[in-house]
Amino acid sequence: MNEDIESYENALELELFREYRDVIGLFSYVVETDRRFYLCNQVDVQARPVGQDVFFELTLTDAWVWDIYRSSRFVRSVRVITYKDVNVEELSKPDLDFPDRA
């Protein structure tokens, strides 16, 4: 039973990677939070102080969410709030040439 679940999750992860490979060229930014990985075309990050701490409020537009359990990974707008570090990288289009795989 556990092997079946693991096999199923591995197949979902492979399918998700293939989708990622197919769509990455449509996006300008990669955003990583403590819980999710996103591709998007616009990103706004605001640091919000709360006492001695800081939380981050992110607004992503035209996004794709790395999540094997979502039925629809494309979303028009995403608002993320996190107390963890956030990593935002602008994609360089020449770096996106993937070799063709059969």
C-alpha cells in the first residue's frame, strides 16, 4: 500500500516537473517561500514590521504554483503572507533553453 502511494506521488511529481519545464518560458520571476514555489510575471514584496519581528506580504500576478495536489496551478493573483525569508529571482530568458527530450 505504501509503495502504491509513493509510486503515485512520484508520478505526480514527474508530471509537475514536465509542466514546469513547459511553462517556465511564460514567466518573468521565480518566487520561493517557506511553503511554496511560484512562477509569476509580477511580484511585489512588502516587509511589514510587527513589534520586534517582520513578516512579508507578497502579491503575485499571473502565477503558476508548484503544488502536485492543486487541480489548477495557474492563478490570476496570489497573496502570500510569511514570517520566513522570501527569495525572488528574475528569470533570464536565454537560460531557459531546455534540451528536447523524447
